[in-house]
Amino acid sequence: MPHVLLLIDTAGSCGRGIIEGINRYALENGPWSIRFMYRALDSLPPQWLKEWRWNGIISRTNNQKLAKLLWAGKLPLVELHGYPNIGFVQVQTDFDKEARMAVEHFFDNGLRHFAFFSFGSAWIVDFHQDAFVWAVHGLGYDCHCYRPARSNRCSPVWHESQRSGVIQWLRSLPRPIGIFTPGDVHAMLLSDLCRTIDIPVPEEMAILGLGNDSLICQTVHPTLSSVDMNVQRVGYEAASLLDRMMAGKKEKDIIYVEPSHVAVRQSTDVIAVDDADVAQALHYIRQSACKGIEVSDVVERVGLSRRTLEMRFHRLMGRSPKAEISRIRIEHAKMLLVQTDQTSNRIARNCGFSSLEYFTTAFHRVVGVQPQTYRRMRSIAYDFGRTE
């Protein structure tokens, strides 16, 4: 039985989700003897680490002292979101795809102003910010970034002395605007500051977190939308990688795990378009797309000619009402594939598709893979042996 040590921060849902994914792999492919202790992201190395009685280690290393100790052990080791140039085999969430998912979410809500906020600096914050700015620039827009004081810390820290500077920055932003943050804690603080200075969320500032920590997201008012990083899959892939390394196999340096979805809640529930008719059409589509509506239903609801609606819709959204209906259905189907074990037939019905064949064809055309392939790629909670 392999003895596996986990040096992962357990203070938040991210680390706990990773451990759940690791345990899922061990249950399916073990048994393993797993040991971990409660620790924070910036905790010092534990005293008993030098005992080196482990067959393998999965760690999240944020300081050079711990990195040196791990290197000295010369054991199979998988690093999660490792310190830059640390040299270990790594599993990471895909920063670029997280950023594109965030930008597309804002853009699909009609927002054309974008910002990035973190209350402190750290190397991983820089990675998230660079990816988001790049994604915004890719659409031809500028990104407004809050610039906290530089720090050598491995994780951002809020100082109350920053409050006036952040408030001044918020008041200077164009509105309406979508603000992305590198963690739900940052988004929670931002939401509180907006409430303090009477900036409506989401009407003037749509706030999107990262991590989908349900405790934070459901506690904030309004409830917080967040990009789900698929951390259980990160843990599962890390355990699979470590298993192969413990068997003596050489592995590639980095494996990237794509984010799961945007968990949409109240903080980004806004349709920011100037055209009242198009806004009404968008609202109706988002409420009813999965009920099987057609473009003719949207036309009837809005009270315009089909051609007029399509021209104005395309001018503001860059796509047709029909494409928007399909997009909403596909996004909902992606969520159901990852978060539930519903059959493809049932998902097709629940998303408003007239048949399984139509659903499969539409999904493949938009996503590039079959629905079940997407499920296997994104979810560890699904029974891979299931037949439909």
C-alpha cells in the first residue's frame, strides 16, 4: 500500500476539493494510505517532513524553504499551482481558459467595460491578471486593473489602509463594468465596498469571483457568481500522475485542467445593453431557452419584426437570436454533464432540444466533442462505465 503525503492548504474549498479528488482516485485505484494535516497556504514546512517515509507526495508549494526540503527527498512528487520555475512535475488549472470564460460571461451579458481586482500582489495573482487582460485585449477592449502595493508574500493580504484607494479606484471606473477577481475572497471584499459607497451590484458593477467557494458565494449579498476551477478534477489528475510516477514512469512537466463552468448567481445577473427591446429579448431567451422556444416566440414577445430584431440583436451582441438560444442551451447542457449523472436523453430534453440526435449534433458543432466525451474530460463524479 503506497504511503502518500499531501501538503495542501486546507483552509478553503479549493484545497479541500483537491483532496476529495485525490481520495476519489485512491478509492478507485488504491488502496492508498493518505496523510495530511490542517495547514494554510503559507504555512512553514512541518517538522516531521524530514522523516521521509513516503512513497509519493502531492504538494502546493509557496515558499523556497519547503521547495528545497521536497527536492532533497528525491521522491515522486506532483506539485499543484507551483511556485514559478520550481522544477517539479505539475498539475495546474488553465489560467487562460479561466480568463476567457470570465470575459465571455461578461461579454454575453452585454458588458463592454472590464476590470481586474486583487487586494494584494502575489505571483499567482499576476498570472490571473495577465491572462484576463490578454483575453480582454483579444476582444479589442481595454482592461482597468487595480494596482496594489508590491509584496514578496506568497498569498495576497488585505490591509485596511487600502480602503480609500480601492474606493477611489472603483469610483473612477466606467459603468456598467464587469470586474474579475483571482479568488472569491477578493470578490466578497469588493462587493462589500460597493455597498458601502452605494454602487449597485450587478447593475453598475458585475463582480465575478474564482473558485466557487459555496460558503463565500452564498454568504455575500448579492450572492456571488464565480468561475468553478474544477478542483476535484485537479486532485484526481494529480493522484493519477503520482501513481504513474510511483510506478517508475516518466511524465511530462505540466498537465492543465480546464475550468468547469461559471456558477452564475446574482452578482453578474445583469443585461447591460442600451436597446430596451434587445434587453427584453435577451431576458426572455435566458429565462426560456431550455423550454424549447424558437425565434418566432422571441419576436412575438418583443413585438418587433423578425428582421428588425435580428439586425439590432446582431449589432449589439455579435450573433443572432437563434445563436443565443443555442448558446444558452449548450451552456446549460455542459453544466448538467459535469454536475449531474443525468443521461444524455434527459439532458437533451431538459435543455430544450427536440431529440437526442439534434442535441448531440449541436453540442459537437459548438464544443468540438461529443457530450459523453465532454463529460469524461471534465467530471470525476460520473461513472465512466455507465451506458445509455
